[in-house]
Amino acid sequence: DVAYLLDSSTMSCPDLDSEKSVLLNALSHRYYRVRYSKEHLSRIAESIAQLTVAERYQLLSDSWALVDAGHMPMSEYLKFTSAYREETDPNV
């Protein structure tokens, strides 16, 4: 049997607590693209060092894919990447 998380190509999570950050696709075990709001991405960036290497990489990959598709301004992407200033893992 196959179980699907989504029953369509997109899914919204409008009821997320606005004070906490929630990382979707935690551990990056599945291939999902996630588009966070600008505010939510900022909250995730504040705790970027607490994420796994795979999660940090996936956030960059998702964000760049959004820039490439025209769904995120380059300025927002560059602001987000500043959270990676202390990154030491070459895989990220």
C-alpha cells in the first residue's frame, strides 16, 4: 500500500502558530518543496544552527528553487542566506 501525505499538488498550513517556527519535511527524508512565508522563514533562520545538515541544505535548495521560479525575490533569498554565515559543513 502507498500512503500519500498530500491529495493535491499543494497544501497550505494557515493555522501555524505565528510565534513559533515549524519545519516541514523535517530531516529532509522526502522530496517536498516547501514555501514558507517571509516571516516564518525569518524565524527558522534565527535557529538555523539547531537544524541538521540535511535540513539546512534543503532550506537553501527550496529557497533557491523559489527564486528560480520567480516566487521569492532575490533580496529575500540573500537575507535568508545570511543566517548561514557561520556554516562550516561543506555539504551545505
